[in-house]
Amino acid sequence: MGCCADRSTGGAGGGGEKPGHALPEAARAIADATPPERIRFAGGIGHTGTTSPAIPTDGEGLVRKVRLKPFAADASLVTNARFAAFVAATGYVTEAERFGWAPVFRLLLPDPESIPPSQSRTPWWVKCDGAWWAEPEGPGSHVGARADHPVVHVSWADARAFAAWAGGHLPSEAEWEHAARGGRSGDPRFPWGDREPDDTEFLPANIWQGQFPEINSCADGWLGTSPVGAFAPNEAGLYDMSGNVWEWTSEPFRIRSASRGAQARNELARAADQKVMKGGSFLCHVSYCYRYRIAARSGTSADSGTSNTGLRVFYND
């Protein structure tokens, strides 16, 4: 599963759907619908996958050429301020609100030991009652000081709803990878090139530094999310195409192979309604969940909205 979490994290579900919250004053105060710059791409021949896969079982080693129509992408991830404006304008209720809880990365809690460890394979995720985008670590937390941070705890349906409100859509996997490569051909490993980040000096993205999941030195300055644009953009001008938060795409997760292993993985993805996410997050590291590479991909249940799940809006151009 890596650094991602599904809605099953932490035990049983939330006991049925809960009503939505009134928008907290801290969130209402930062609401700002101003969109970021749109970066335009001419289209043409793009591709998904890489000839140098690091996690072949994810299907990233299957290179597929795709003809792309012209499109545009927001230069930055959707922020708390922009999502607050969307909710203020529409009254939208996220899936995390309806469930009444969301998976939260343990070290982000004010008291990390306040919730007993789960018996899951990923005990660093905890089922936090009352966590949602406006109170990302549960009741008492708020986004008042995080207006320019990416919104989190958004499910695939939430992301689609926001994108439609903004006049755009979630990207195809090919659109996302083409944008991450800056619209260029070739097969760079990262949005900045092929140089591997380290834990001390070369810190081009908000990812983990140290021994995951116990020790994060925060050499890059951040334990959790960082402001959008805190790190340098790629050649096209897109920020956070690697790290910070995962980005939903429009596509169901599947591996385009007839191998027995791929077919078994595809059946699991269909049963769990998994969608493709791209870009990795602040929890990724080369030693664990090495998915902050352009070709890397994760299949995550559509109803999952976690501490490291956000979105970017793409547009027909």
C-alpha cells in the first residue's frame, strides 16, 4: 500500500453517513476563488510509463504512446483557500464529512499516541473521527494558517466536483505525465530531471527525509503539506508535480498486461473501485513508496481522502 491509505484504514467504517458541517469561520475567512495561472500544452504525442521502472508491479514499465489534444493545467494544486470558496459557493459536502472520519498520518496529530495503533499493515495511519478538509487533524484543528497549502481529505468524487465547478476536469494519466515532463519528449525520472533527492542537500520537492515512518528530519522544512509553490516548478511552470500531496486522475487503475499477476491486480482494483493517483506526497521516500517519480502510479479506492490526497485541475484548451 505504501504511504497511501484506503478508507478501510483504522478498522470499521464510520457507522453510516453523517451530515455535513457548517463551514468553520477559519475556513470561511480564507475563502478565495482566484485561480492560479494556467499552463498550456499544445498536445501531440505523449506517453505513459517508463523504460526504467522502479516498481514494475504497478504497471509503470509498460510504455504506451498516446495522442493528446491541446490542454491546460493549473500551475499549482488546489489550495484550502480555493476549496473553501467552492464550498462557500455551493454548500458541497465532502465524503469525509459524510463518513464522519478520515485517515490521518499519526505524526500530524497534536498527540500522536492519543489514538491506539491499528492492526493494519500501515499503522502510521489512524482513523481520526471528525477529520475533514477544514479540520484536517480532527476537531480543534483548522486551516486558517494554511490558506496556501493544498486541500487534503478529498476523495475522487470530491475532486471531480471541484474540477467541474472550476470549469475543468481531472486529467488522464497521459495528460498528467505529459505535463509533469514539461510537455517534452523523453523519459526523465522526475519533473526536474534525473537527479535523485537526498535527505540533506538536494531537496527539490516536499517528500520524506529520514527513516520512514518514525523519523522525519524535515530537512526540507515540512512534516506535512507545504504551501503550493514552495519548491521550484518544472520547465513548463507547474509546481508540486512531485511530492506535497497525491493528485487524482480521471482513470480507473489497471495494468495493461495479460500476465497472471496483472490480471489479479486488476481484479482487486475493480473490486475496490481504485483510481490512479500520481505525483506522490510528503510521505514518499526512496526507501518506501518510491512513487514521486513521473511514471509512478498508485491505485487507491475512490472514496479515500487522506492527509496527503489533493488535486490539480486540468482544462480542455
